[in-house]
Amino acid sequence: MNHTRRLTLGALVGSALLFAAAINGHAEDKKITLGFAQVGAESAWRTANTVSVKQAAKDAGINLKFSDAQQKQENQIKAIRSYIAQKVDVIAFSPVVESGWEPVLTEAKNAKIPVILTDRNIDVKDQSLYVTMIGSDFLEEGRRGGRWLEERYKNDKGPINIVELQGTVGSAPANDRHAGLMEVIKNDPKFKIIASQSGDFTLAGGKQVMEAFAKTYGKQINVVYAHNDDMALGAIQAMEEAGLKPGTDISVVSFDATKGGFEAMIAGKINVDVECSPLLGPQLMTAVKEVVAGKQLPKRITTEETVFPMSVAAQVLPQRKY
Ligand code: GYE
């Protein structure tokens, strides 16, 4: 190989490398667009979740398209369809209910847009319709509520009459917080669920349902098992207006462990709050980046949580982030 040819070859290889670096650099610089279809703004939990997602997207340099479905599945489906039409890089959503997702998720799959579930799970046969699910184990949360009741009433012959304020009908947290409780109490006949109704995870809903329960069952009620803090807070108002004493005459079991829940524990009105973290934003953004980079993700990413009895509330509240 003579001198000139060597030079030409060197130049060729060099420019090829530069070209490859330029393409690569471009791929890295290109901002990822994420379409996120939120459930709504029904609770303090949800508000904290939205803040977490928006902040984490900003911090991660991800371009976020955000929509609020006002707790309606049809709105969420519309939002997902519009993200598909806009050819976003990744779609994430927190499914209002568990069933009915096959058609729209098949559309996303056909468009080759990966889907990440956050917070709530779905019920689909074809697991290839989503990449991963990031969120809490609601069944375990329900068991934790049930175990607290078993402990609280272990020296009591019963009957222990429970009224249940359920979350949104058909939603994963409502289904599983109920199922988890049942799993624990089903073999102990002294526990009886005497009434169960949905308050849609809202304060107003919880209050309204509890007003009716208080009217029908009054002092027969031993336990209010509320699927979230907002409904528990509404129920507390209703109980007090009906002359019942939440926290003392009636044990109140709640979920989420928001600041509002803690304040009610400090006031002696919620007896135990099972934690459920809404701060899923950072984990979601990490997953989004990994999916775009072609990494294989675990099918389920579970959040770590605990249980807070009333006795620790004052000490723990200053560290609560939502
Ligand atoms: O418990 C409730 C919210 O899906 C875990 O939804 C979430 C639930 C949460 O409205 O407060």
C-alpha cells in the first residue's frame, strides 16, 4: 500500500467514524416524548402522583404530553388514541379500571409504541400489550388492613361489624383492597361486612355513602374500612354529624397515608393508615428511558410500603412528602 492510498483509507475510516458518531449523538440528543394518560384529580394521592410525574419528566429531560381522564375510561382511551396518532415514543397510563383495554392497546402495539402501566394494573390475557407495570401491591395493602383488624379485635368475641367504602368500581385498588381484607378475615366468622358501597375515591363520595350507612346502621358499626384517605375524611365528617365517634367507638382503617390521613390520625380519628406511595414519577422516567434504549424490563416493578398506626403519626408526619 503506497503512502497516498494509506492516507485516503485513513481519511475514509476517519470520516466514517465521525459520521457514525454524529448519528449516535443525534439519537442521544433527541428528546423522548412520553404521552401520559392520568386517571383524574379525584384524591390527594392523585394530585401528588401528577406532581411527581410532571416533575420527574422535567428532571429527566423528557417531553411530556399529559391528559386528565376525569375518572372515565372512555376519556383515557381517547387520550391514548391521540398519543398513537401523534406518534409519541412511549405511552404510560394509570388505568381507571382493570378491564376493557385490549382494543386500544392492540392499536398501540400495531403502531409499535411501547406502553407502560403505572399505579393501577389491568386484566388482559395478552401480556405483550404492555412492557411493565410500576406500582403498589394493593392486595398486600388489603391484607395489611385486615391483619391490623385481627390484631385490634383479637380479644373481642364480636360480632365486629364492618362497613366498607370502596374505591372506583372495577379499579384495581378497589378490587384488591377488598380481596386482601377478605383473604384475612374470611376464616374468622366474628368479622362481618354489613355494608359495602363505592365512594369513588372522593371526599364527597365517602361522606355521602357514610351518611347513608350511619342512618341505617348507626351504633352497630364497629369498623369503617375506607379504600383511601379522602373517603375516610369524608366519612369522619358524616360520622361526627351523626353523633358517632370515629377513632374511638368506630375504628377507621384507611389507605394511602397522605398528610391529611396523618392529621386525622393525630386528631385520633383514623386508627391506621396503610401506605401507598404516589411518588412514581422518577421510576417511570427511568423505565421510559430504558424502553427507548431497547433494554429488557421486569414485567412488574413494585413500590415498597409500610403501615402507620395512629400511635406513630405525630412523629412521622414531618417526614411525609405527600
Ligand atoms: O389509593 C386513591 C386514588 O390508584 C392507588 O387512587 C391509587 C388510588 C389511591 O384515587 O386515593
